[in-house]
Amino acid sequence: MLTVLTAGPAAAEGAEPAAFGTAATRCEIADPRLPELSGLVSAGDAMLALNDGGDRAEVYVLDGSCAVGDVRSADVDPYDPEDMALGVDGTIWLADTGDNTQTRETVALIGLRADGSSTLTRLTYPDGAHDAEALLLAPDGTPYLVTKEVLGASSVYRPDAPLADGATVPMSRVLELGFTLTGTPGGPVGRAGELMVTGGAVSADGQRIALRTYTDAYVWPLSGSDVAGALALPPVRVPLPESPQGEAIAFAANDRDLLVSGEGLPAVVTLLPAAGELAPAASTGPADEESAAATLTHEVTPLTAGLIAALVATGLVWIGGKLRRRRSAG
């Protein structure tokens, strides 16, 4: 009997999709240095943008019209940066965590400090390599990585010790998230895109968490810095405007509205206004790993099994094409 992880604390089924209003274009990114926008962060009236790939760790500062002004960089040669977050002390954290072939022995978090210096901490998974494109930075500075899975069975990992420049820090899996098909169109891999997590964000006021797939966003209320506990609660689902490869998500300056964008030029930055309040998070203490990771399994019918096989094949073909365009590992 074939079984598959089809539902978990963050399953798309049953998520309420009515807490956000009509999407509107905020601006369009046309700078040729940002052909593969993968990470986005609000910084007051400006935005910070991260390109997927490149030979240096670089962050582009965008004004209100999406024009590039300053560029912040570090003398670090990343392998595959995928997401970023802004710390309360002004440090920009880059998640060099992409691994489509799942062969990396370590991934890394790169810190670009406000004084121009940088740090690099390597991280290891407890259960082998994973591809991760979403970084969630808790208000207390603890980072969480969320994996990108073709079948939607994502895992959340947290470092076992504080980040330190030059160190290699092991991580623990603290939660499993099960994403299900939503029917929202978009993305480069057909319906598989409804299941694959491509970005994450925590609001600057520490009140909300967001994850996105190629087609939908999911929003949770956050209490304190208990990211794992918040993600164990049901989210609000936000169907996103159709996009060829949507990978970036951020909270706007008001800490409630969402900003989303993705790869390709011009890259439209879309604003989704919050139209309602989220229920307060119920948990304030550290999440219990065993109970938080509880999931449901269901028997898969032949029709569903065929759909799953097709999704996997589509995802693998797309990943193979992307890898051919990726530079060699550094």
C-alpha cells in the first residue's frame, strides 16, 4: 500500500483564503543584474533584493519605483543563495541553502553587517542533504530553514547553537509541514508548484510569519520567537497572482501587507493588502518536536498515485534544466 504525507499542521486544505484583499502592482524590477529574483525584504521605504546565483554575496537596495540604488556585498563566493532576512541589528542574512541535487555536505548563512563586515556560518542537517529556499528569522535572531519538496512534505530545521563566524553548526528538525494541492495556477512545473516552498518571511514587528509556494502564500500569527509553535497552527492561505516563477515574499513596511515577486525581467512586485486580523498564536514556549511533527497519512488511490508520479517527473525535468544553467559549485 502506497502512503504519502498529505496533511500536517500547515496543510493547504481548509486554510482560510479570505484575509487579504485584491492584488496590485507596486512596481517592476527591470535591472539586468536581477534576472533571477529569489529573496525580498522591506527596509522602511526601500526594499532589499537578492538574486539567485552569482559569484558574490550581493544585496540590491531598491527604491519605491524598484530602481536599484546601493549594492551591499561581501567577499564571499556563495553556492546557491535562495532567501534572506533582516535582523533587528541591521544585519542582512543570506540563506546560501539551495541544493537541487541534494549533494551538499553543508549549507551556509551569510551575514552582511551594517558596518560593511560579513560573517559566514556553515550548517549541517541531521538526516542528509536538502534543498531549502525559505529562511525565517525569529525576533530573537534564531534562523529556521524550510525545505522545498516536490510532494509538499517540507521540514523545518533550526541550528542547535548560536551562529558564529567560521563555525559549522548542526541543525535539528523541529517540525514537518504538509502542503496539499490548491488549484491555484502558476509556476514553472505545473501543479507540482502548488506544493514546493520557495520563500519565507517574518514581519519586522514579530507578529506574523509567511511562507510561499510558486502559487500560494500561507500566513501565521507569531507570539514571541516561537516560530515552530506558530507553524504548528493552521495558517491563512493567500492565492497569489499567476507568475512564471514566483520565489520571493516579504511583509510590507506596515508589517501586515504582503509583497511577492519572482524570477524573470521585468519582475513585477505585487502588493496584497491585509483585509483582516489573524487569530493570536496559542503557543509561547518552545515547540515539542515529537508532537509538532505529527502528521497524517492517507491511502493513495491509483488516480492520485498517477498524479503524484506525474508531479515528480515534471519537477525532476525542470530541476535538471535549471541545473544545466547553474554554474559549477564553488
